[in-house]
Amino acid sequence: MRVTPKRKPTLMPLVALGGLCLAVTLPALSSTVHAAPPVAYKTITVQPGQTLWTLAERTTPATGDVQATVDQIVGANHLATADLHIGQTLKVPR
């Protein structure tokens, strides 16, 4: 039976892995992140007969998407349902 000597581990796999990590992370770190512009909100008090849709219609520009504004109102106010109550205060986009 022939005994083969053990090979000494080399650093080459570790160097290759480090180079791969740099090749993947450097472009991601150097890219510019474009965030959406901040939305300015005003606070309103819900009046009788108002719904999320009517509030959104009032604040959405003519060429805007009313549903997107409803979604913004729901998100900004952490609403679980579309039910509004008279006297409730809400943040709505300006």
C-alpha cells in the first residue's frame, strides 16, 4: 500500500472568493440609489359623507391616479379598513 503525502492547503481558493465578492459588491455600492421624492402631507378632519375616494379625488392632480392617492392615504395613516369616522384626522397628500 502506497501512502501519499498530504497536500498543504493553498490560499488560492480564498483569494478567488475574495475577488468574486469584490466584483459583485463594488458595483452595487457605487451605484446611485434613486429614491422617490418625499410626499408632503396635510392633516384633515373627516366630515360627514367623505370617503377615502372623495378625499383622494380632491387631492389628486388632473392627470394623476386616484387609486394611487387612496393607497398613499391608507399607508400614511396605517388604516386597516376603508371605514372613516366623522372627526377622524387623516394625513392626505398635498
